[in-house]
Amino acid sequence: MKRSMMKVILVVIAILLALFILFALRNTSTEPVSSILSNADALESQLEMKLQEKLLTVKSNPGASLSKFTTDGCSGGLSVGWEYLANIIPRFKETHGTVPAWQSCCETHDLAYHRAGSREDTAKSSFEARQKADLELKACVIETGNKRSPELTKEYGIPKTELTHIYNGIANLMYGAVRIGGMPCTDLPWRWGYGWPECR
């Protein structure tokens, strides 16, 4: 197995273990939720800081250059899977189109991930910029659900509150996925700073 792939696997295992510990503590803790979330942010930051520093080293190298922007739409196979469903289920295509309704949210998110802030960032400000981009993705998906609410509640005969829960669930899953899978300087094609090919 390639050394870089082993590094990615170890990072993912470390994050999953940390999240498991946080969730286990949350179930037995008497601390307020805001305190638990603050601890989660601190743990995320601690796990990611060395990778952010590595990215900043690459970005500060005068010989490094930002590659041309590319996007895969909604990563992790979401856009590809959506298109597949649209091609085999005509009613799905008619109602939802050939790409996710929040595809523009993903493309805006990709643009932020491609650049990964500025060359002048610190590791902390780069971490915060990634977190901001992820929160904006989540908010954009929820807003898409709000805009589509009249059409979808009519199409499926469900109350607006149920549709809101569905879109909130989608937004939360996407947020969790990008927080875990989007750290910089991994071999993942959707990583923070993927426009800096030297950072792997």
C-alpha cells in the first residue's frame, strides 16, 4: 500500500475514533451542548493543525502555483449517483433534474476548497476558513430546501416540516462528510487546498 494512502487511512481512523469518544462522552455528560460542541471544535482543530501547517508551507513556497479550478459537482459520488438515478427513473428526472438541486452550493464550496484561503493565512485562520466554507455549504443546502418547499410538498404530499427535516438531514450529513473527509494534504481529490497539487 502506498505510504500516502496509509497516511490518509490513519488520519480517518484517528478522526473517527475521536468522534466516537466525543459522542460517547456526550451521552454520559452533564455539560451543556454548547460546551460539548466547543470541545468538538477544539479536537477537530488539534487533529487538523499539522496538516494545515503543511499546506501553508506549500502555499508559501514561491515555486508553488495554484492549479486551474476544477469541480466534480457534489463529491463522493453524489452528483454521479444523482445523474444515474435521473437516467433510469424518468419521474425522478422530471421532478429533480439530472444534478442535485444544491449542485451550485457544492460548486461554490469546491471553489473555496480549491483556493484554501490565501497565502498569508495562519494554520488557525485556514482551519477557520475551511469551517466557514463547510457551514456555508450546509446553510446553502437548507436554503435550497426552503426554496423548493412549495413544489416538493405538493409533489409528495408531505408537510413542510417533514421536508425541512429531510433537507436538514441532508445538510447535516454533507457537513459531517466534509468535516471528516476534507482535511488538507491528503490524497483525497476533494481535500481543502486541492488546487495546490504539491500538498498530498
